Amino acid sequence: MVLVLCSLFLIPGWAQTNIECVGTATQVVQKGDTLFFFADEVHLRSRIGAADWYSTQTGALVQSNAEDIYPDDGGYYLRKAGVNYSPIYAFTYPDYEPASMSATVTPYCQKTELQLAGTVPAITYVNENGQTRTYARECTIAYTTLAWNTEQWVDSAAQKDETLRIGTYQLPPIYRSTDVVVRWDQKIREDLGLAGDSVVAQLIEPHAITCMPTTITTTRGAAGERSNEIERPKEATVLKGSAPLEIAFYSNPTPAVDFFSWRIYHGSDLIVQRQDEQLRYTFMDPGAYRVVHEVSNRYCPCDDPNDPDCMHDSVEILVNVSESQLLVPNVFTPNGDGQNDEFRVVYRSLREFHCWIYNRWGKLVYEWTDPAKGWDGTINGRPAAEGAYFYVIRAMGTDAAKNAQYIGLKASYKKKKLNADDATIGVYQLSGDINLIRGKK
């Protein structure tokens, strides 16, 4: 036998309780009322010796001049020498065991419904103020869903605490098949030494869907490598920079997804539409892009987006491509000190490039077509003489019109700048002097 002290809060106008619970019991508090649940019959004892026992429900005398009573379930208080002592509310828990409990679970697109059937006896009492109250029995609904861990979907235990009742419970979307377990009065049962009680419903085929799109941008150059390309994509996570910007998009859907949609907008213009789980696209033209990804399934048709049963998860990814740029230095120092050893342009978002180098007599001494490379100051493998050389550059930015043309004849040595029309965006025809100075290493 376990003796549990019925220690209660002091209620205005009442003296502190002096009632003990004899036997195996546990205490809960609800709205300032303290309730005790017994493993078997209710057995109360006065700590102030023999006293009069009254019912909180009727105010009637239950037993006079008694130290112990074995009353029916309900609320009781002591009176002795004209003093009322705070009440307690006592119940025999086995009399309120839920019976014939069963559960079913129904998946929907944006929620999950759990239907609980059976009998749950109400635990009611009348307090000292004449108010009828019902004890809100606790239940826990536990299941396994999926959670994103920054790389992939993983199993994640979830639960929802509710008041035990017969009827329908609304749960969040559940993204995988799982057992949905309903347990009730867990603390009470544990304290009374009773085995836990529960019912299980199986969610076999979830309808809820979501996705967690990720991207991998194709990088250029080795990690840590110095580059003359401005805003070169150096990390796989970047979504902006110099073109060409090649990006792979991954949907990462939950299991119930059946259909995929990718739409790429350049400004307000739809330029790409695909229905694959993955998408790879190379962004060339400068500007802002919106990549809209949607997933759906056969359970939740979306003919009418305003239909409450319509379920599609939509994610928007922003991509920004830089305008072209080409800058040319006027000096370089190929002395092997690792600083400015090559004549290189500074650029971004170019789709075409050609540079010619001439000596002072107009002879072509070097040319190249990769803007990421340059001239190391040698001619046929031998160091070129210090002094002024002349460069001619023709380049097209990714923002140039598709049919853009260079002006004039094939590049040759001319002592004037070969300029395209200034209004022609992304077309570069440049010429000028480059000074080769070796200096000291």
C-alpha cells in the first residue's frame, strides 16, 4: 500500500486541506482543482483526527466525526470546529478505463485525419463553487514522418498531444507510411502501476507531398585559383555570377510525388518548361531569372488551384546572371615574381573572345581565344623585348544580340581604336598599347 499525501493549494476562504489519500494514488491539477486517481477503491483519511466530511457537489454531510472514509467518486472537504478545509476530488481510475477503442487514419493532400472510436467515460465533478467540470484526459498521438536534414529526407519521430475524446483529430501532413499510435492517460497509468494502453492505425499510402529543391552550380577553375574572370562561379552553391552559368536543379521529393514541373522565367517571359525530376540549364543572357518548381500527385488534382483538395508544393529559386564586361590593362611585368606575369584581360559573361598581339613593326607575335588565359611575354618560347606592343581584341558578351556583328575587316595592326557602334551592347572591339616591363624579380 502506498500512502499519497493529498496536498492542495490554499483556496481563498478555506483553510489548507488536511486529507490524506490511503493506497496507490496519483495527483493531477486542472484549473486549480487537484484530482486524485486511485488504483482501486477511494480511501481518504483526515490528518486532523475525527472530523465531518462534506460533498462539494451537494454540500451535504457525508459522514460525521470520522477519521477514515471510503466514499464514492467525487469531491470532499473537511469541517472541524467551524473551519472548512480545502477540498479534493477523488476517482477510482479502473472505473473510467476507455473501452473498445479503435483507430483509423485517412490521408489527405494537406492534412491527415485520425478517427478514434470506442467509449471514453467522462470524469466529471462539481467543485466547491458549484461548477461542473470535466477532467480533460490526455492522449498522445505518435507517428513517424520525414524531415529534411539539409541533404536528404530522414525519418523523424513526431507526436501531438491532445485531449482524449471520441471523434476526429486533425494531424499535419505525414509524408511516409507509418503506424499512428494513440496512447492515453500515460502518466496516470504509470503512477498507478498499470500497463500502458493504446490503439494503432496504419497509414499505408500517404497523399501529402512536398519537395526540397537543391542546386549544384558548375564551377570553373581549381579551388583557390586566382582568376581574371569577375564573378566566376567558384562554389557549387552560388546562384549568380558570370555566364555561362550552368546549374543543375534537384527536386528531392517525398515519396508520394508523381508529377514534376520546372518553369524558368527571364523577367516575365517563360523561356523553359520541363516535367522531369531534375533539370540542368545553362544561363547565358544577363538579368534576373525565376526558376519555379512544382510537384503534385494523382491523388490531388489541381485543375482548380482554389480547390481546397488541390495540393501542389511550389518553390521559387532566384538566379542572377551578370552583364558582360571587358577591361584591358596597359602594362604587365613577366619577371616570374608571381605578380602580373601575364597580359590578361579582366572579364565576365563572354561567349566569344580573340586577342592578337603585334610588335612595333606590325608583326603578329601572339594570339589566343580563351579569355581566362593570356600572353606570358614570350615569342616562340623566348622572352620578348621590353617595350610597347599593340593589342587588338574582339569579343562578344552573352548579352550581345544573337546576330551581332563586328565592324570592319579582319583585325590587323592599326593605330586607332576599332570600336563597334557604342549602342551595340556586348560587342567589344578594342585596341591599344600594352607595355612589357620586366623589372626585377
